[in-house]
Amino acid sequence: MGLLAISLMSRAQDLEYKMEVGAQLGGSFYLGDANFSKLFKETSAMGGLMARYNFNPRMAIKGNLVAAGISGTTKGSEYHIPGGTNVDFSRTLYDLGAQFEYNFFPYGSGGGYKRLYRFTPYIFMGMGFTYAGKPVDDVFTVNFPIGVGVKYKVANRLNVGCEMSFRFSMSDKLDVTSKDAPTLDDPLGIKSDGMKNKDSYSFFSFFLTYDIMPKYRKCNN
């Protein structure tokens, strides 16, 4: 009985899983006409849900649904509205998207010939949708995320990690939140073209996920 229990425990520890589900929490900041390059300026809170489907120990696809705040001001920046007026904005956006991930090391908890690692850095890129509601006009646009992260399997089915991403939107209206004041939507009359002169935002977050949907291995005994 003792040998049987040890054998069953060993197989359970070596079991691989197809999916992870969990949550992420962290901060967000905006890059655009009110902030060209300063990282973490006017940082706001973000949080959401995530799911990851693991094709193999190296590759996965991840989906996320996130709510985040963005804000900015032209006061004290290198950007100046014609007439010297400062512009401030603040709003909440929602991000729904999917990204392809590539792990630098084969990730997992199983031992043996696969030589899996409990820790790995990874890179990712993908596509998503951004929605930002009132106070002015609703904005719905496409975004293209790219980022890096690290993850660690703290237990057989429990994963923790952190990641940072830049999300390049196809809109120049994320920083427009007032009808009565000067806005950052084409203030100099320079029309946007392609990805040029568009707003973007960034997430940096910590996440916790739990493995589900085990892969049942064939018995080779």
C-alpha cells in the first residue's frame, strides 16, 4: 500500500495541465500627447481576470479582461497647447484581448526526460480591444500589446508571476475627457496616420493562476 501511495503521488505531481485561470493586479499609465516618454507617470490602478492555454511547455496563448485608469496633464511637460493652456484628463478604460506567449525555458513541474523548469521569463504579443466610456465620447478601438514577464510554479498547480506590457491603440481620443476645455485630440492640426500620433498605455502587474484541465498521459507500463 505504501508503494502504491507513493506511485500515485508521483504521477499526480508529474501531471501536466492544459489551462490556467486567475487574476492580476497592478498599475497602469498613459503615453500620448500629454506624456511622450516618462514611464510610470500618473500611475493608476488596474486589475482583471486572465486565462492561459498551454500548447506545450514553450508556447501558450493568454486572454485577459482588465479595467484600468489612465490620466495625464500637460502641466510641467514638454508639450504645450497653443495659447499656453494646460490640459488634464482622467478616465477608466476596459481591455479585452489575447496574446501569444513564448517561454525562454520549458515551463512546468514534471521531472524526467522533459527537463521542465519551474521558473521562466517570457515574451508576448497579440491583439485586443479597448473601450473607454464617457465623460465625453465613447471610444472603442483596437490595440496591439507587446510585453515581457516572468512566472514561477510555486506548487504543482499554482503559478505566480509579473509582467509589463505596452498597448498601442489605434485611437487618438483616449485623452479627450472634456468638451469645454482644449483637448489633446489633434490640437496642432496634425492628422494621425496609421500608428503615428496615437495614444497608448501600459500595464505592469502581478498575477496568480491555478492549473485546470489535466492532460491524461498514456500508460507505458
